[in-house]
Amino acid sequence: MTEETASTLEKIKGIIREVKPVKSEITEKTDIRDLEMDSLDIMNYMFSIEDNFGVKIADEELEEKDLYIVENVIRFINDRSGN
């Protein structure tokens, strides 16, 4: 894992815990649906990802790119930022 990916993962972990306080470990393989997030939590999570990383997530991309999985969010952010 690159330093940049590790940094992105840590930011995402913080966002998840801000939206839905969880005690379980969050890794690249974490599916936010397994954290008992409801639809409002998921919306807030996606808005926070957009705000914190300067990316725009279209509604259809959530499903198409399976952005429920943390590693897919990291890949999405890296693709959008040109990394």
C-alpha cells in the first residue's frame, strides 16, 4: 500500500466513524453496508467523501462502481485525482 493510499484510507476511516460510530475494524475490504448504515448515513458518507476529496459522485456511480466497498472508493478517488 502506498503512503498516499494509506493516507486516503485513514481519512475514509475517519469519515465513516464520523457518520456512523463503529467499533469494528475498518479496512480496504470493508463494505459500509455491513456497518449497519442506513440510506441517510450512506448519503452523508458520500457527501463527506466528495467534500473531503474534491470529487463528485454521480448517483449511478455508487452502484456501478460499487462504492460501498472502501477499496473501490480509494480507487475512485485516485482515478479522479489522476493518481
